[in-house]
Amino acid sequence: MKSEYGDIKLNTKDYIAWDNIEIERKALPFNEHIFNSYIKDDIDVPKFSKKYSKEDVFMLTHDFFATLDKEIFKKFLSMFKVRNNNVIFTKKDLKDAGGYTNIKNGNIYIVAGQTETIEDVYTLVHEYGHALSMISNTEGLKAHYYREIESKFLELLSDFYLMNTINDEETSKLINMYCAVTQGTSDQTSLKYDIYDFMKEENIFPYDKLLYKKIFQILKNKDKLNYNEFYLYLKYIYSKPFTYQACYAISDLYVYGLYDIYLKDPEKAFYLYKKVLCKNNKSKEYLENIGIPISYGENVRKLIRKKDDNE
């Protein structure tokens, strides 16, 4: 039976990216990945309502970076001083992205989605993480599986900074938002791996038009979704190439590992962070050699605020 929404089409970039899956599986222990071993959290995802102006966001972003490693703060200031010309806040739909960062002629340009809430701070911090990477190595906008380490590590630290600096109910659940988004990207990547396994097992290359119907039939948790909802979800996760999607889930492993180090030795964590910033052609071997382990985020996830925390 054909879905009323039509067939899902694998675009060329995505189909080619599937060739990388076996390579990446050999590079990371996906059999022990957070996809399969994550803590079952009852996450109360916050809805932020308190208004923050663009000036508020810039101030909090600056003050956060001022608490970090001096060299990182100095690099940040070199970009921040031209913020009024190089950072654009927009309320336009950025198609599920919080923002974009680009480098042109050595200058950094950021477009950040604006919600006028505390979310805008960690969005801007995330984008400045990408900017730091772009001015520290020559990879620029190159897509690879480890490109989100630089941005998400700072985003995570900024969440804790905001939670400690602004003591109210909204910011107290920033870590809930971080973990919920992280789990979402992990689940989406996991589903793509499952789809790949199914296609390989059933020998349905090239793409089978009824693939999504067959996959729905074998889903373990299909009782949680009806067929059309699943179709829309599947279509959504195919809207971006695999490498783009997987880089968040893969980078999270090392972000959590870096955070575990940070809890014991912040100076060492930033030393390693700067080595990641400056490295071209990042790889699992490089990250292992400099001493960044993978972690499943127990030290972060245990701080999730439950629904009855304040009751």
C-alpha cells in the first residue's frame, strides 16, 4: 500500500554517504553506543518564555566566554568585537537548524535563529564554537563526523554557566533541553543504521520504493506510532545527508568524554579542546591518542530535572 504522502526518495548525496557507514562502524563501538545503552530518562523538556533581547544575549555570551581558557577567550574577542556587523539574528525558519556559521576571506559570519529566550545564548555559543574551529584550522566548512565537538562542548558548558548564573525555573532545566536534543539526534542516526542493516540483509539495493513500509512492519516500538506518523518521521530524517546527521551523535560521545575530564581537571580539558580545535582531518585514532575517551553522558544526564523535582 502506497502512502498518501508519496515515496521517500534518497537524494544522491545521502545515498553516497551510506558507503561510509561500514567505515564508521569500524571506527566507533556502535554496539555499545548511547543508542542502545542510554539511561531511560523522564525528561521534562522546558518551554522558555522569559524574554531576552539581542543585547542580553551578547552580554551573557561574552560573560560566559570570559570564564573559559584565556587563549580561547582572546580568539573569541577577535570575532566578538565586530559582532554588530558579523552576527545576524533572524526569526526566519532555518529548517531545524539553530544557526549557521561561515568564513569568508578570514572573516566569520553567523546567522542565529532568534527566539528571544535563553535558547538564543546557547545557540550563539554553539555557533561561536564552530567559528573558533574555522579560524583555528583549514578545514573550514568541511563535513566530517567530528565537526560538532568544538561547538557542543561549549554549548554544554554554557548551559551549566547559565543555570548557575541565572537562578530561575527556566534555566534550571537547560540541561533537559540539551539531553532531549542529543537523544533525538541519536535516535534518528540509530534508525538510519537500522535501515541500512535491513536493506543489506534484504538485499534491496538499489532503493526499494516500499522500503519504509517494510521497515514499519518490523519496528519494535511501532505501537507508539501510526504508519503515516512514521512515514513523516522517516521522511524528515532523510531530509539531511547521513554525514550531517551522524556527526551530532558521534561528536556527542567525545563531548561527554571531554566533559568527564573537565569535571576533574578543567585545565586539561581545555588543553585537549584546543588540540581538537587546531587539528585537521580529525579521526577516532587521533582523539584516542590525545586522551579523549568516549562517554555516554552519565555525569550530564544524572542532572536532568524530573517533572516532580519542585513538587
